[in-house]
Amino acid sequence: MTDTTAASAQPLTLLSEEEELFRATVREFAETEVKPYVHEMDEAAKFRPELIRKFFELGLMGIEVPEQYGGAGGTIFLSVLAIEELARVDASAAIYVDVHNTLVNNALGRWGTDEQKARYFPRMTSELLGAFALSEPASGSDAFALETRADDKGTHWELTGRKFWITNGGEAGLFLIFANTDFAKGYKGITAFLVERDFAGFSVGKRENKLGIRASSTTELILEGCRVPKTSVLGPVGQGYKIAIETLNEGRIGIGAQMIGVAVGALEAATQYVKERKQFGKAIAEFQGVQFQLGQMATEIEASRLMVYNAARLKDRGLPFQREAAMAKLLSSQVADRTTSRCLELFGGYGYSKEYPAEKFYRDAKIGTIYEGTSNMQLSTIAKMVLK
Ligand SMILES: Cc1cc2nc3c(=O)[nH]c(=O)nc-3n(C[C@H](O)[C@H](O)[C@H](O)COP(=O)(O)OP(=O)(O)OC[C@H]3O[C@@H](n4cnc5c(N)ncnc54)[C@H](O)[C@@H]3O)c2cc1C
């Protein structure tokens, strides 16, 4: 009897021709177009606007958007490859592409009406950057305790409140904003709104000066009676909590990919360095103590990559992936944290200097354990499923 299951099962890291080509294209782009500016952008805490334009030109901003709207009609797995390759060079570049694809395009694709998709997707795949705004000054992990309110004014909604820590806030033109339409209903009052940057009553507040992903813009959003048309509610009123949870479930796969990329970038830099740096009359790569660390790091990266790829492939097959995505995000961010720290140490004192790449990878890795749900929140999601 033929074992069709085994025959159709693929090694997770075996890429199709299309995936391989896509990965190679993004790698080439990252190496030639992004890498020369990474240090300068990190120092200036400012991402070059022309690189965002190039993301659009290269087709990186509509990876899963259907072709009829100008997208590539691809998979989350392709998004993972793009995010990983960009993060290998610059985690800030990766997060622009990540938030736009895995959060904003994703939510619009799943919950948008045909009219909303026709209104925004052609622009989201060509020039309009997206941002996802859930967090507030007083609500992070406890996201559904958000205080931004949405009042029904009959002809339109009026949003009032503040959003905090919003990635892409500096440049985005479209913001997916969560507000409560009925606090008496608790989290079941939360509703998602598509808010354009030039809507009356909307403004972008202060920009954070951060430890890592410094070139990525992270801003406050201010809503002062912001007028939002009725046609800009995403999904049903009161279902915003579901949209947020389900979107973030997928988003975590992207953060996992970002963390693998950061860890790979750091390990590659350290591997090159230990071959060149001589102490006690030989390259430090010849010391077994150093080799063991390289072996450990490569193994941990491979384990987290398998988890991220598996979560993506499950999602692309339409299978449950929530547990796997939470585990992948948890592990890959821990691995990136450990790997970048060890790599910095392998550079010795030079690792501590901004002249070398190790310290930036180390700073950039830290965010993985915080955004899109802290490590504790991933553990709590995973534990709930274990205990079920
Ligand atoms: C650079 C950056 C970019 C971001 N981008 C975005 C964005 O684009 N959109 C957006 O909406 N948000 C964004 N965020 C916000 C991010 O998602 C939150 O910072 C994160 O969810 C944690 O919330 P908090 O900062 O309020 O920390 P808190 O929730 O106050 O947590 C503080 C600590 O307490 C722990 N903790 C809290 N509750 C529990 C519990 N029940 N059990 C155990 N431990 C607990 C946490 O794990 C953490 O260690 C961004 C944040 C940063 C730093």
C-alpha cells in the first residue's frame, strides 16, 4: 500500500521554487538596498522614506492580498520569508513590512467588506502604509481595558482617546484603531475602525526614542472627537476584540520570523568575526569553548525556525495554528535574545562598540519578548491550551 501521507509531507524548510526565488529576491534587496543605510538609520532613529517606497515597488506590501487588488495573492509563509530576510539585515525594515502585511492587510482581508477592500487594497499595495493601534498608556497586556471611546453620532462615529506605541505611526496613512462603542458591554463593546491620517480630529503625537528598532517609528496617536464615517467600521460593531485577537494570532508568526532574522544576522556576523580575531596565537574560532557556543546558537535558531515555519504552513493550510504561533513567538524571541547576547560577547570589547554590528542586533532583539504579547502573555495562552 502506498503511504500517501508520508509522500505528501514536506520538510518544513524545503522551499518551493517560487518561495526560493522570492527569498533570494528579498535577500538581494536587503543586502544591496537596505544594508548600506542600516547604521545611519539606527543612529538617526529615522527610516529612509525611499526604502518604504521600494517595499511597495518590490511587491512586499501586498504579499497575501488577492491579485485583483494589486497584491501577490501569496501566503503567510512568503511574508515570513520576507520578514526573516529583512530582519537578518535590519529589524526595523522588517517591522514595516510585518505590521503592514500580517496585521493591517490581514485584518482588512478577513473582515473587510468588498467596498472596503476595493477602497484600500489598491492603495495598500502601492503607496499607503498601514498601522495597527490597540495599545494605550494604561492598557497593554490587558488590551481590552482600552479607554478610547467611539460615540455613535448617527451619521458618523466620533473617536476620543489616545493610542500608545504605534508602530509605523510616523509614516502610516491608514490606522486600524480599536475603540469601545459601549463600555457597559465590557470587551464586547470593542470595535475596529479604519481611520485615515487626514480624518478631522486625528493626529500623530510624540515619537518614542527607543532602545532598539530605532529606525522604526513608534508613536502616540491622538483622537479628539475624530470623525469616522459609518462605512469605516471594520467587521461588526462589538467584534473588535475578536478581530484584534485573531489578527494578533497571525501577527505573532511574523514576529517569530523577525526574531529568527535578527538571530541569524547576529550569528553570521559573529561567525565571521571569530574566524578573523586572533588570541593566544590562533583564531578564536579554533577554541572549543567558542565552537560549542556557535553550535548551540545554530541549533536553537533551527528549532525556532522550524516552529515559525510550521505555524505559517499550518495557517496556510487552513489548520488551527494559535498554539503553535504563540509557542513560535515565545521561543524565537527568547532565542534571539540569548543569541544576540552571546554573539556580542564573542566580539569581546568590540561587541560593545557601535563600530561593530553586534550591539545593534542585541538591542533589536529585545522587542521580540514585548510586542504583540509579552512572553508572559504567550506562556499564559499556551498554558490555557495545555490545561484545557
Ligand atoms: C517598540 C514597540 C512597538 C509597539 N508597537 C505596537 C503597535 O504597533 N500597536 C499596538 O497596539 N501596540 C504596540 N506596542 C505595544 C505592546 O504591544 C505592549 O507594550 C505590550 O503588549 C505590553 O504592554 P505594556 O507595555 O502595557 O506592558 P504591561 O502589560 O504593563 O506589562 C508589564 C509586565 O507585566 C507582565 N504582565 C502583565 N500582565 C500579566 C499577567 N496577567 N500575568 C503575568 N505577567 C503579566 C508583562 O508580561 C510584562 O512583563 C508596541 C510596543 C513597543 C515597545
